Amino acid sequence: MVRLKPVVNDPQGLVVTEALHALGYDEVEGVRVGKFISLELGDGDPERARARVEEMCRRLLCNGVIEDYRFQLSEGGEAS
């Protein structure tokens, strides 16, 4: 998952918050919108896979200046 850092304004999240309020969901206090990216890797070595995904996030998938990321590895193509 990649999402804006807490200190960065999230205009899309603000729009979603306002839309939910307009629909009567007044209990929603805030929304942060992010990206969910699912990767399938051919490498069976978990440590190598973790290192490669970390590298992919730093180099391409996440803008480290304004975004944070986290990931979880799973086996057998089961997303978690």
C-alpha cells in the first residue's frame, strides 16, 4: 500500500470525506486515499523477494518525498 504521508494534504481524501458527509455519513472524520499494488514474483526465496520489493518501492512505486509504503509477502498468490 502506498499513501500520502500524514503531513501531506490529501485533496482526494478531502473530496471523499465531503461526499460521504453529503450522503449522510457524518461519523466519518477523515479519509486518506492511497494505492494498493499487487505484485506476483517468480522468486521463491522470501528474503530476496522482500529485498526486491523494498527496492521497487523506493525506486518506482512510491514517491518517498510525499508518500509512505508498506507491504506484506504471501505465498501461493494469496493477497493479504
